[in-house]
Amino acid sequence: MVGLAAIGLYFLAGPWLSEWQKLRVEIAAGKERLDRVAVDGEGTLPAEQLKLMSAVPKVEMPADEKKQGTQFRDAFTGQLQKAGIRARSLQYLAAKKIAGAGYRTLRLQGRGRCELPQMLNLLGSLNENPYFVGVEELDMKPDARNRNELEFSITVSTFAK
């Protein structure tokens, strides 16, 4: 009788015990990861937390159309310059009203010439613009004389009141 109870206990408690040990190891690993990301008492941020924070886009609430348009254009122009792109023209297209939202979509169209790596750098850095909502249109065509250069037209948008 005692032998049957021991065998039953082995088959019932054995899987539970091994599962409990696995969970304890996972909890310890999770606590270690949190400790690496947690802010210390002096207010400095570890590198992993800075990396996490940089992945989150910065967003500004929409302002009135004139102010938002100016800020968006200035930020976008800075991003073009940072990517090494000289735009021939930057112009606003007609704003679209968003039904039921109370906001308008301002669209800014830029045209110019660049190389493919420069355009990729620009596209990769657009989420750093706190006014940026999306890329509405992007057209790229290789230049007939210089195949390394592209003629581009990009339309980006933001929200405004």
C-alpha cells in the first residue's frame, strides 16, 4: 500500500516539481533582465533602457495648421539635410479633412535628386520627426545620365487642427 502511494506521488508530484523548477528559472531570468533595464537611484539610464526608449517614436500633439506646418517643414528639411539630400522644391499640397476626427492632414511634397543610400537614410530617420505621420507617396526614378542618382518625389504628412 505504501509502495502504491509512493508510485502515485512520484507520477503526480514529479511533473509538477519539474515545471515549478522551470518557472523559478524563468522568473529569475526575468528579474535579471529587469534589473539591467531599471533606473538606478542616481537617475542615470542604462544602455539597454536608452535603446528601448529610442525605439519609441516621439510624437507631438497637432497644433493649428500654420504652426504645425512650419514646425513639420523645418523638421523635415533638417532630416533631408542630415541625410545629405538637397531638395529642389518643398511645397504643401491641399490639406485633407479627416472625417469625425477634427483634424486635417497636411501633406508636404519634396522633389529633388539623391543617391539610393541617402534616400534609405531619410526613410529610416523619419520616425525621429515628432510631427511625422506617414509617407503618402514616394516615386524614385534613376537619372538617365547618371545611373547612381535618383530623381525623387516624396509626399509626407502630419496632422493639424
